[in-house]
Amino acid sequence: MIVPVRPAEESDQVTVGGSGRATAGLPGPALEVLHERTEGWAAGLRLAALSLAGHPDPARFAAEFSGSERTVAEYLLAEVLDRQTEQVRRLLLRTSVLERVNGELAGLLTGDEGGERVLLELEEASAFVVSLDAARTWFRYHQLFADLLQLELRRTAPGEVTGLHTTAAGWLAGHGLPVEAIRQAQAARDWDLAARLLTSHWPSLHLDGQAVAVHELLARFPAGAGAEVAELAPLFAADELARGSLEAAERYLGLAERRPASVQADWRGQVLIGVVRLQLARQRGNPQAVLEEAQRLRSAAEADQPDGTGNRP
């Protein structure tokens, strides 16, 4: 059974009013950040006001305000999480590693059935769960609630966090959600898996106009990954080229072409290097190099055609 969240006005923890007075001195941008973080949750603003009183740097407080802040965490634990059944708590905690969740994914991470029903009931109970589509199959958690759930998961089950991220990465990759899959692999600090996923999905992401998403994913890798992880060098080269840094793109291409022979043999890597070289030659106004790279790409594409048995050469 889902336990509804009590209205904020009934909670002793938020009866102190004056959130407007407490936040009145905040600069406009900081106040907007605070409203965005609380997503219009009135009790959240009042809790922020309690913590803000006497804070030496109100603007910094607003920027860093989260569900792990003590007053918010205590409220959400007492009024939401601790009032749910063990099955619901388990679902909330284990799926908090996700950006969004549906019933199938919830079942995978919890091992329980009825995940979609639980999510629907949580949304109906105003338990900080928001549906994302008209069919009400995908859900997300209120930002502050997600912060609290992730903190509680790390506190109560720290050894499970990495495995949950890895499991989620596999499901998301298999269901056509590569960007979220790569983020999950990165959250698990499985850099090899993240690199393989990004490399294999880069062409479709590029064609879909998701250059910004690719840039953000590359930025999440550890410093130096472009030189140390073989599959990533051509991706960093393409990213630098898209940002107009021709010399940096050239350096990454050099690293890519000095990769181990086993990686060099990968047709995707060859094609990606060729595409970046062609674009680089075009930006430098070198028509002869453009023609040569186009011919190399054509040869690579022809070599990749299945043979008579339907297999790649």
C-alpha cells in the first residue's frame, strides 16, 4: 500500500513561515535557481528558508541546495520514505540511480513484480513521482527527493550502487537509449563499457544532431581518457573538429592512428577516422585530401559488405 504524503501545512517541521522574507535578499538568478531546485514545492522553499537564515553566502547556498541538505533530508525521510512499505522503499532506493524509470526497468533493478503499478500509485499519492508521458509509463523523481534517495542508497547499500548502474546501462543500451546507457556506465566508472557504447552509437548520435550530448558525454570521462582509451581518440578528434579546434583534432587523430593493431582492425574505427580526416581536409580547403579520404571511405565501406554467406569479411 502506498502511503500518501501529508500536506506540508500539517508537518511540524515546516510550520515556520516567512520563506519569502528569508529569500528576499537573494539575487534574482539565485532565487530562480532555488525555485528551479524545489520545482515549486512550497515546503521545500520553506525548508530552504530555514537553512538559509544566517548563511554567510546565500547565493552559493541556493546553487548547492539539494535533497541531501539536512532539513530537507529529515523532512523527506519522515514524511515520505519512512512511511512507505519495505517493497516501495526498495523500489525507490534502487531506481534512484536512474534519470527516469518504467515498470520493466524497476523490476529488473529490484527483482520484484508490479513496478509500474507502484510507480503509478506513488504518482497518484503525490509522493514526489512525476509521469513523463501521456501513457504514464515513464516516471522521474522530484530533484530533491532523488537527491535524498541516492544519499540513502549510498548509506544503506553502498556495495550495490555500481552493480545497479551497470545493470541499468545494459538494459538502456538494449532498448535504444544510448545516451542514458553511457551515463550509467560512466556512473559505474566502467570506462571501457562507456567507451564501447559511445563508439558504437556515435554515428547514429551524430546523424541525429546530438553533438552537444556527445560533447557532454566525452567531458564525463577522466582527464586524459582520449589518449589512454583507444576507442575514444577518434571521438575526441571529431569533437574538437566540431568545436573548430583543428590542431587538437589533428593530435587526437594521430593518437587514433597509433592505436593497437586489434583496434585498428575495427571497421567502425577506420570509418570514424576517415570521416574526421575528410572533414578536417574540407575545413582546411584541401580538395585533393578530401578526394583521397572519400576514396578511402568508399573502400572501407565496400570491404565491410557481407559476403555470400551474409557474414562480414
